[in-house]
Amino acid sequence: MSRIDVVAIGNALVDVLSNESHEFLEAHHLVPGAMELIDTTRAEQLYAAMGPAVEISGGSAANTLVGVASLGGSAAFIGRVADDELGAVFGHDIRAAGVDFRAKPAGGGEPSGRCLIVVTPDAQRTMNTYLGVGSLLCPPDLDEATVAGGKVLYMEGYLYDRPAAKEAFRAAAKIAHAHHRQVSLTLSDSFCVDRHRDDFRRLVADEVDILFGNDEELKSLYEVESFGEALAAVRDDCALAAITCGPQGSVIVTAEEVIKVAAEPVERVLDTTGAGDLFASGFLYGHTHGLSLAECGRLGSIAAAEVISHVGARPLVELRTLI
Amino acid sequence: MSRIDVVAIGNALVDVLSNESHEFLEAHHLVPGAMELIDTTRAEQLYAAMGPAVEISGGSAANTLVGVASLGGSAAFIGRVADDELGAVFGHDIRAAGVDFRAKPAGGGEPSGRCLIVVTPDAQRTMNTYLGVGSLLCPPDLDEATVAGGKVLYMEGYLYDRPAAKEAFRAAAKIAHAHHRQVSLTLSDSFCVDRHRDDFRRLVADEVDILFGNDEELKSLYEVESFGEALAAVRDDCALAAITCGPQGSVIVTAEEVIKVAAEPVERVLDTTGAGDLFASGFLYGHTHGLSLAECGRLGSIAAAEVISHVGARPLVELRTLI
């Protein structure tokens, strides 16, 4: 029997957030709402230009696992941090949230990863990720017993920007399948899909049992104009896909079924960051507890609704009290 | 002529905040609402017990300077950070807020200071300060040109918990007075006053031109029961005192005058932390710009009102737009 509901591989990141104007985005050549990987020099320049900031643990897959734990599920995270203070912050926060995270801090001189997030007055976040030691994640980092012990393996598409991580993905999927576990992937970002479309398509067709993403990412994956075409394509490729459509809710598809799930009503949307991450939390919690696909989608909507009703990409209340 | 309005000596701290129950305070023997200095072992234990946290730059005198800069004044900070990530965060945030901070990160193996803050459901903050490398602040850290260049020297009472810092205070006051500058002190915390009453009284009587504090701290300083007695005592001791009384506003006293200043109305008080720090910002900005004592108090009230209307001890808007 599996000890763990969801095991995830992702970028271990601490978010560094400051409020800036739209002119700031232009001055620093930032694409509004996108995620970009940046190197050390660019990270230093951008941080120096940013105003006073707040630090809070993040990382897309890490956020999803925190949501799974908050719903009452068990979760384990695989990712790299360095032996420094931001690494300690990331480790403290994810463990304090109830997620298993055992990686020893890695040496090698690279610092822990961080995501410099510029928040504009329209509440949009533009993300600039400096992966640091996280960029060195590679197949030997995968603890086979951990991967084999999870009912579902969850992988973050953002990792695809690093060649070594692609190998780690394939290796992890192989381990999971060898132990009759399911493999899931989130597409993460339509720009990321753009950069690695062919690799993503191969991975989805060959290895992925459950695909997560939003409507834009799915259209980008299959290079089609309409959401209907994208859904048809994914039903051919993948046993199960759960696709979010913002305020329109989500659509869950298999070869046999198309299930539409309404979004949970939210009094006031304050910050949409983490909506997709937390939708995946609810869906995966339901899926690993034997619920119907419609119920999985409903739990996803509830978890997403909580996280968009406040600033920050991790839940502020115990999600198990909401379901 | 002075290049700088306010030069401050204080603890360089990054706040680490988590939400906990009252039972958490009891289980860890924490005195609600107090500030306590903790050592490495205790800091590690307490952090391990705390839930997921947020990091944000703090430090009482540093908050005051950020307020002075936000009002349009010039400010410089003297304090110690290590060459680590929390030190970089502290330095980035205070500089990004417009405060001059030139100290080279100090070696010696101690990390940068942090304040582990437990926020209970009554919105009260219980502070546990691990000073780290900040505990090594000593007279040689004082840059004479910086101290001599400020119209007012501002010192944080919290530093009195460290013997070497007491010497640094006396040395800084001597430099300031030798250059015909004014010396100000904030009492910081009534527990801190309790611990160092005699030293504080000597400092106030001998060196302090402007004393900041609240009604409780002032009563503790003079060991009297009534606020009236405390005011009478400070008028004997000190040329000028600006004492805050929470929602009752503040009282500014000299040998000749007693001026009552109303609190600025606030729609909803969300977090009173930083109220005293920001009152000092407004008062010192006014004082270094030649305003009347009543006007100085009014600016203090406006700055304090902004900071208690949101979570966090530094202003979220440019204070100069409010005055």
C-alpha cells in the first residue's frame, strides 16, 4: 500500500514580492503575467531595482502539496535547496505545512532558488525565477522509495526549462509506472509550453496519466485556436485531463466523459496566483481518496476559491474545514 | 550643515511572522505582547515549532527611518548584518525605502538577526528576538561622520539589553553632542525598561534631548502609578518628551509646555505594531523641518494611523502624500 497520496517534483522557491508600476515592467523589459527564468546577474539587477519586498515560500508544485496536506492528505516534495537561509525558510514552511521534505541541503556554491515577483496595480504577478541550486536537480536526486511510495507522482512543467530536469522527469515517471503508480503533469505556463512544445507533447503522450493545465496552456500545447479542438486532442493523448478555465470553472475529460465543474463563488478575488496549483491540490486529494471525477473537480474549485480570496499562493485556513 | 535629518542606531532585524493560538504561547512560555531576547538554541526550537511564516524587514529604529524617508526626509541607519541572505534582505529593503545604510556585512560566523513573531488571534504580536551578529554592535561600528552629519541621533532602547551596545550609545551621544546635534531615545518596551531602569534613567538625565515612549514605558521608567506623575518626572529630566497613549493620542512636554495631540482617526485598526515607531517618524520629520511641537505631534499621529490600518510595521503608501 502507498504511504503517500501525492509525491511532487518541483522548483523549491521562496517568493520575493514587491509592488511596482506598469512602467517598471516596461523599463525592465518584463512580459506582464509571464514567468521568466533569470540568471544571477539579472537577478541581482532586478532585485536591486525592486522596492521593499516580502519573502514567502512558494513554488508551484510545493504550493499544490501544501494544499493536499491542508485537505488532510499526505504529501512528499522532491526539490533542491542549498544550505542557506532561504533554503531553511523553504524547508521550514513546507514541513510546517505538513509536507514531507527530506532532501539534505545541496552544496556546490549555488544559493537556494527564489522567484522575484513584481505585483502591478491590476493585481497581476510577473515572475522572474532564479533557480540557483534548484537548476541542478537531476535523476540521482530522486529517492526511488519516495517516488514509488506515492499514489500519484506530480510534476511541474516549469522544470522543463532545464535539460537535466527533463531527464529527471522521465526517470521519475519510469519509477512510478514500474510501481503501478499514476503520473501527472501540470503545464504551468503557456510561455513555458511554447518553449518546449515537442518535448511536452511527447511526455504527455508517452508518460502522463493525468494532465493539469488551463485553457490557454492546452491550446498552446496543441497549437489550436479553439478550446474544443484542444480538448479533443488531449482526449486522444491522455487518459485523464483536468483543465481550468478561470471564472468559468474547469472541464475534466477522459476518452468517455466530459465533465464541466463550476467555479466556487468568491466574494472578492484578491490575487489569482496559486489558483491552478490549488485546483490540483483538491483534484489530487479527491482522486487519491477514491472520489468521482466530478467530486475531484469540486474539491479543486473549493481549494482554488480559498487561495484567490487572499494575497498569497498557499491556503490561509485548513482546507479540510471547507470540504 | 547637516546632510541627514535623522541618523539611527538600532537592531537590524528581519521579522519572521506566523499565526499561532494562545495555547502556543503557553506551551512555549511566551509572555503575550512582550519582546524577549533569545539565544541560538531557543531560536531554532521556537522556529521549528512555528507554522508556515512570512519574512519582512523590521527592527524598531529601522522602521522609524523608513517612515522618515517616506515623509520626504533623509535618514541613515547604523546596525550590523552578516554576509547572508537575511542580511541582504534587510539591506535591500531599507535601501529600497530610501534610507542610507552603508555597513559592510560583518564576519565572525554569527548570522543576521531575526525576530520570531507569534501573532495570536487577538492581533497581538509576541516577539522573540535572536540578535545574531547584531549583538556584536559596538563603538567601532559607529561611523563618526555619519553620526555627526545627522540633525538628530535616534537610538532604540531595545539595544540596551546588550552591554556593548550601551557603550555604543554613550559614544554616539558624545559624538552627536560634540557636533551640536540632538540626541533622542525611544524606551521601546516596558519590560526592557524594567530590566535596565537605572541605566535608562542615567542616559535620559545625562544625554537625551528628546525622549520617545508610551505611557506604560514612562510609568515604568519612573516607577510611578499615574501618568501625571510620570510626565512631571520627565519634564524635570529631559528637555522634550513625546509620549504616545494609544487611541488617546499623544502628549508632548517640555519644561514650559504640555501639548495634547489627538490620534488620527482610523477606519479599522488591523495591527498596532509599528505605531510607536511611525509616530517617531512623523515627529522627527517635523522637528528636523522646523515645525512647531503641535505640528510634529500631528505628523506623528498621521504616520502612526497609516501603519496601524494594515498588517506590517512599515508604511504601504508614501507618507508624504498624506501630509
